[in-house]
Amino acid sequence: MSAPAATTEPQVQSPDDGRASLNRGLLFGASTYGIWGLLPLYWRLLDGAGAVEVLAHRFVWTLGFIALLLLFRPRSDCWRALRERPAKLWILGGAAVVIAFNWYLYIWGVNHERVVETSLGYFMSPLITVVIGVVLFRERLRRPQWLALGLAVVAVAWLTFDYGRVPWVAVGLALSFATYGLLKKKAATGALEGLAVEATFILPAVLGYLVWLEIAGRATFGHDGWSTTMLLIAAGPATAVPLLFFAGAVRRIPLTYLGLLQYLTPTVQFVLGVFVFGEQMPPERLAGFALIWAALAIFTGENLRHLRKLRRETLSAQPSGTR
């Protein structure tokens, strides 16, 4: 049977197809950030295991889950690119250390009744990313962005006064997550492939720690009931599945939409901390959070306004026949 003749007419996506793709992308994005926001409920179930043991199992079972996915959908071009540019491997190695610290601090914070403070860290993260851009890449900020950063500094100072200490869990999470994003941007690898390399870098250390726990008789895996064991194993899918949703969202919706959706994670964490775990939120502390939210509103609104301005300038610069 002969192959059908190739058509020379371009394949144009219908408006309905475009809307369906956008809706699917929004669903994937909301699922990603929603799952990340709900993770405190999961880590609290593992309160009996230490944060380091939970972290170790998270790396081990994440790598196992990703290995299964890549077995059915191999991506040889990605591995070839990593072999051709070994510097990327070292960047991913640094990213592995940073995300290990971030995950540990997050799990520790959740299991030490600091869920609200962890949410503050992820509210602050986009603003810390801007600071990194200014310091490392000499990026220039517009006035509203400076105002947003100023409000964030005032908020942290106010919360330090309210807590009676620097909110170091929030600051540590914000700094580490922003640094991780920077390293991932420089590595420019797929989400699953990058996480597989990162988990492989950390694997010898976490396996050694798990063996030591077993020898010392302090391991909970296999010794603290089947539910704890299954929860530790399920930490792998709980880590990898949101990344799959994220990859699906990135392909279908503009990054500005993702930028707005990312605030869903700390918002859900904040709600859980206050209304589910009963953490204190006196008016003084709420005022500090309100300053952070105001900073984010100014920052996000300015970014959207600037993007619309650039889009209008691009369209006006095009010849009328090409619009």
C-alpha cells in the first residue's frame, strides 16, 4: 500500500483546540502547585521518622520511579547532550546539594510546626530570585520592582521583630529554592532527566545513611508498621508526579500564567498551617505577611504590565501585512 500523499497546506490549530490545550495546561499547572501546597499533610504523616531519613528515602524512591518512567520513554538525546557538555553534570551536582538542603529544611519545618513559616519562604522566593538577578547578572529593576523589594525587606524585618528571631526557615527555603532555580536554568535539562542526575549524585550519601540507620537500629523503614514503609516508598511518586504535570503545563500555557499559579503553593501551605495545624497567627504577624503579599502584588502586576507593553511594541513594529 502506498503512503498517503503529503499535503502542502499548513496545519492550523483551531481556536477550540487552542482553548482545550490552554485549559489542559492550566489544569496541569494548578495540579502541580496544588500538590506541592498539600505536601505538608503528607510529611506530617511521617512525623515519626526523622527529617533526614525521610529525605533519604525521598531521593531513593524518586530515582527509582523516574528510572521506571525513562525505561518506557528513553530520551537518549538528553543523555548525549550531558556527555557532550560535562560541565552541566557539575551544575546538576550543585543543584542536587541545594535541593537536598531545601527538601530537608521543608520537611523539618513541617514536622516542627512551622508550616506558616515555610509558606513565607515560598512567598519570598520570587523576590529573592530578583535579588539574585540584580547582584549576579547586573539586571536593572524598574521603580515598582524596587518598591516591591523594599516592602519585602520591611516585612522580613517586621517578622523578625514579631518572632523574636530571624525567620530562618523561611529565609533558608527562599534562598535555596531561588538558587536551585538559577542552577537549573544554567543546566537547561528536562525536568525528569535533571532530577534523575541530581538523585544519582546524592544516592551514595543517602544509601550510606540508610544503611547506618539500619545497623544502629534506628530505622523506621520496615520497622514502624507497613503504613510508614509505604509512605516512605510513595515519596518517590509524590515528588515526580507534580514534575510531570509541570512539564505538561509548560508546554501549553504562557510562563506568565505559571508565574501566577506558583503562588498557589504557599497560599495552600498558609491555609493548612493556620486552619488545619492550628499555628498561631496574631495580628502583628499577619501584618508582616500582608506586606509580603503587597510586595508580590506590586511585583506581579508590574511584570504583567511590562509584558503587555512589550507585546504592543512588538506588534506595532511589525509590517501590517505580517500581523
